[in-house]
Amino acid sequence: MKNKIAFITGASSGIGRASALALAGAGYDIIACGRREERLLALKKDLPQNVGYTHLIFDVRNRDEVRTAFESLDEKWKQIDLLINNAGNAHGLSPIQEGDMDDWDAMIDINVKGLLYVSKQIMPGMIERKSGQIINIGSIAGKEVYPNGNVYCASKHAIDALTKGMRIDLNPYGVKVMGIHPGLVETEFSVVRFKGDEKRANSVYQGFHPLQAEDIADIIVFAATRPAHVVMADIVVLPIAQANSTILHKQL
């Protein structure tokens, strides 16, 4: 029996990379997607030898790139069983009246439209086969709004709404849909948000034990390996030091 196939966006680092490793360990063949080919080539070297692997280079916000990349796959790779919509970003942390419109565009284009563009390519196959699973990586920012989070929180609220909408619309076809909404995870997230300011980014995770990318990957594997009749629909996961989006107990 052939391995199931997982399609993972944002697989070059963080949660995406950890998910590729964990799912490969669970016997999935991997389609890793991202913009940094050297990292995707390095990922292949870390995967078990008994799983299949291919990678696609595209920017999720460019729908033509997404479509062309998907169409370039051999037919055997298009039978995707699991889609992990992980690619996302945060840019800036300022009051909305001081926000940078380029930052707004990046967050909405990648977090919301990118998820839609990728899903649009993969959902028809799942519908035709009447099976499959979609896991959207959201954020605690999709459940609450925090000061200066404005547009980022809005984009993650949109992911939460889209996840619920997908679950309703795909329900007649036996396609599982799940949202995972992490709190503070130690990845490149803050480096991107603070535009390469590593000192400021590192300070976000000091004084407590944040979640690791592997923690989210563990949840993904657990959800993907439940019996066919079981759907883990929605989960918020936080480090023990975090009570919600604004309350964090740091031991300085």
C-alpha cells in the first residue's frame, strides 16, 4: 500500500519544517513548499529514506505561481491526502493609525489569500475522492485581539472563519478540516515581524519556555492519524506560561 501524501506550505523553517519531519516519520510522503530552495533541499537530507519527497518553489500570494507549481506535479503526487496550510507572516507591531500599508498587504496576501490560493488547487481532488484532510495553522491572534495586533489579528481571525467555512462546505464530501491556533512558538516569526531585529525578536521568548515547532508538529501528526470518523476540529495550544494573548508569566 502506498504512503499517504502531505502537502506542506512554509516548509523551509519553523512549524512547516518540523511538520514535514514528523509526518515523514509517520510514513507520509512529503511535498514541501516554500520560497527558499536551499532549505527545502536540506530538508530532504533529514527525512527517512523510505518516504517519497518532492518540493515546489512558489510564493503563496501569487496565484499564478501557485497554479503553475501545482500543475507541474506528476499525477502520482496530485493525490494529496493532507494539506497543511502553514505559510504565514506578521509584519510590524504598531497602532493601526501608524501601520505600514505594505505590511498590511503582506499579511493579508500571505495569511489569507495565500491559504485560499493553495486550497483552491487541492480541494477539488479531495472532493472527487471524497477523502482528505486540511489543517490550517492559525494563531491565538485569531481568537483574541491584542494591542497593536490589529491587521495581523484580523488576518488570523479570517483564517479561523475560513476554517469553519471549509468544514461546512466540505462536509458532504468527507473531507476533514481542522484549525490549530498556537500561542507563542519560538520560530523565525518574531524576526520577520521585527524586520530582522534579532535582539528584539529574541527578547520575546526570554524568561519562559515557549512552544517549539515540534510541539505543533506532534499535534498535526496526532490529528492526521485519528480514525476516519474522528475530526479534531479546533485547538488552541499555549505554553504553560501564557494564559491568553496578553497575559504571560515571565521569570526575569
